[in-house]
Amino acid sequence: MNRQELAKYIDHTNLKPYASREDIRKLCDEAKEYGFYAVCVNPYRVKDARGFLKDTDIKIVSVVGFPLGATFTEVKVQEAIMAVNSGAQEIDMVINIGALKDGDYELVEKDIREVVNAVHPMGVKVKVIIETCYLNDEEKRIACQIAKKAGADFVKTSTGFGTAGAKVEDIQLMREVVGRDMGVKAAGGIHHAKEALAMIEAGATRIGASRSIQIIESLRDEK
């Protein structure tokens, strides 16, 4: 895989709470320079990204219920709608992790489905962050099954704000559960091309990274 091909897997990310408008400008300029698939920003910064990426085909991803997932479904729905109205083309939402731990799978499914139903008619994909670092393997399987049943487009490993990020074995498990037709996004702690390529080999169809340039440059260094 060459640099351009790898770049098309990457959501170039800045979700820091203190990210300034200039930080988002830099993120977008880097996305244009390296040809990343998308930028991923907090909802408040979607309008900024939209302006900086005008007349490009780079997607804008925003997050919902981030990073804890522990708010009300109605809040997640409104946050998703507002992000899309601001220019977001994909939504990465965090599941209600506590409800999953409680075994309240009906609530977890409803939480996802209502966001999906709100934005799918607007032509927007939904990625469901299951935050693997807090789940055992059985819970990961259940979370992926629920996300698929609820109509989500992707499952995603991590927020990047938990105790650990993406692991190859989690990508393998997630791909096994969701099958071929659903996306799997590896995010959190990916710093090098070798790590990104291992995730893709395991079944990831998207990479979320804040060190995207380092990933691309490390691929070049290996050649």
C-alpha cells in the first residue's frame, strides 16, 4: 500500500477540548496536503472545518455523546442533527456504556437507532464507538451485534479518551461479528504505519488518528 492509498483510510482527528479555530485550520490544511479521507472534529468546530474544506472532497466527521456516551438519547439525537446541519457528513457516536454493562440492551439499541434514524435521511453515516477498553470480549460482541441491528454503518473501537485504544485482536473480533458489509474503524493509539496496516489487515476499513502525518511519513521511511 502506498502513501496515497493509506491516507484514504484516515480520519485526521483533533478532538482536544482546547482546540482553537487555528488548530482546526491546520488540521484541514494537513488533510488537503496529505489527501486524508476526512477530518474529525468536535461539533462546535464543524462550521470552521466546512469553511476550511470548501471546494474539496474531504469529508467532515463529528462526534456525539463524546467522550462518555452517558447522556440522554434525546440529547444525542439533537447533537447529531445540529452537527449535520452545521456541515458534518458522518457522525461518530458513543454508546451508553453503563447501560450495556447493566445488560439494558434495549436502551443501548434505542440510543443508536434514534441517532441513525435522525441522520440517515440526511445522507449521513453513523459510526458507533463501543469503547473496547471498558468491555470484555462478550460485551464487545454484544455491542457490535446491537449496533448492526440498530442500522449503524460502522463500529469503532475507541474515543481515544479511554484507558486504551485500538487493538488488532479487537478489530478481528469486531469484523467477525459484523461481517463484510459493515465498516470497522480503528481509533486510539495508532502512531505508525505498521500499526495502521495491521489494523487494516485485521479488517479495519477506516483509521482514526491524531498522528496521521506521522503514520504516513513512517510508511515513506520504510520504503
